[in-house]
Amino acid sequence: MFYKLKKSLATKDFYRKTQGILDTPAMPIVPAGHAFVSMVSNNDWQMYLLSMKSLYARIGSGNIVAIIDRDMPDEIRGELRKHFPGIEFQVLEDIDVGPCQRGGTWERIIYLIERSRDQYVIQMDSDTLAFGQGLQEVADCITSNRAFTLSGGEREIVSMAEAARRAALIQHPYVGIAAEQLFDRFPGHEQLRYVRGSSGFAGFAKGGFTRAQLDNFHVQMERLLPARWKEWGTEQCASNFSVANSPDAVVLPFPKYANFDGHHDPRQSEFLHFIGSNRFDDDLFAKLGNQIIAELNRRG
């Protein structure tokens, strides 16, 4: 209870400190052969404005899609349209999950893979921020149609057997680790790969991975881990698997692209994912956010 209260107060403080994003100029969409997709809740839409504008200012083009709950108020939808003229809305409940589970952000990975049949797709969480001079690695992946993911110190795409071997050395209750420990029992694992990345920021190549492959991953992993597969966190495994088994996939260089977890100097980074319990540490998210707000106002 204390943690939830502390998080709630910190979130309100963050929104107060970064409310200037609401007065920044609109960012009209420049259509291109790629799209940015994010889940946007009724509670984090202001954070999303900051995140999306910081990234779009650096890439400069692409469709923008917000996956929203059906009950998102018209007022919030109007704010999103005002800031991103031409934004698309995809109602979460309308996404056909097929044999996959509903919930746990599985609708998102399903939509990403479906959309990537026709164009390159970038998934971006609302608690990410792009603040460097440029994101050339991301731009290059878009141009060359190569999937990517953000990761930590582990920067390798490895065989599923190697991923299982590494996971076996880790004692942790997280369902993602439990899933990885079973990868050497996945049917056809000898020809498959994996990367321990982050679904918070990932690129999906056009035609790089299919819905049938995603459905099969879910079905097989649910068979291997029946009691736990519907826990929160398995969608990240699916995202990592999808990226790793796309042609010529890459892991973005660390620490230029990193999760903000207090274990490295953020001055070495140009893109940060402000995850979970570390999100508001040192007030860095708000400080960098206000730099972005000033930058957007200068651009006009």
C-alpha cells in the first residue's frame, strides 16, 4: 500500500513538473513507410505526449498509432488529435487475439506483428524518452528494414539453447526467466534464436515475423509453462522472440540506449526507458522532459 501511494504521488509530481508539454506546438504526421505504435491508457496520455514528441522530433516521419481502451474519454482523444493531427486510434478490445491470451499487453504484440506485414513498425512505451542529438541506429534500422530491440548489458542474439543455459544460472521468480529456462524444450529450438531485450522500445521489420509464428510461440510456451504462462511479463518474451527471429535483427548499443535502473551514468545515454520502481529516481525523467519541452517550443 505504501509503495502504491508513493508511486501515485511521484506520478502526480511528474505530471505537474512536465505539464508544459500540453502547450507545445502540434506535431503533424508526415506519412512514411513506417509507423509508431504505443499503448496509451487513460492515465498516461500526458506522459505519452512527451515520449512520442521526443522520438518523432528525431525521426521526423511515420504514421502514429495509439492503442486505446474503448472507454477513453473524447476529451483525451481530442488532446491526442490536437497534438498529433492524423493520429490513428486502435481500440484494444477490437484486436483479435486468436489462440493467444488477452491481457498482459498481448494485444499489443499481436497488433505489432499484424501491422508489420505491410510496413516497418516501432513500439514505444510512454515511459521512454529520446533526448540525444540523433538516433541514427534507429533510423538505419528503419531504412534497412532490420528489427531491433533495446537491451541491457546483454547485447547478443543467441540460440534458444544458449538462452536456456544462461537462464538456468539465474534464480529469480520472474516468469520471463522461468520461460527462458524451458527454451531448450521448445519444438524446433535448434533453428531458433532469442534476445533478452525490452518490449518498451523495439522495431519490427516489414515481413520479418509472422502472426502464425507468434501464435505458435504462445501455444508451445503455454504447453511448456501452463501454470504461469498467463502471468504479466510473457509478452516481453514474445517481443524478444519476434525480434530475434527476424532477418538481420540488431540490439541497440548500450548504454546509448538503456533502461534507467540506477546502475549506469545516464549522461552516457541518448534514449532511456524509465522502468518501474526507478522511474522517478533523481527527478531525471522530469528534468530531461523539460529539456524536451524547451526544445519543442524552440522548434515551433
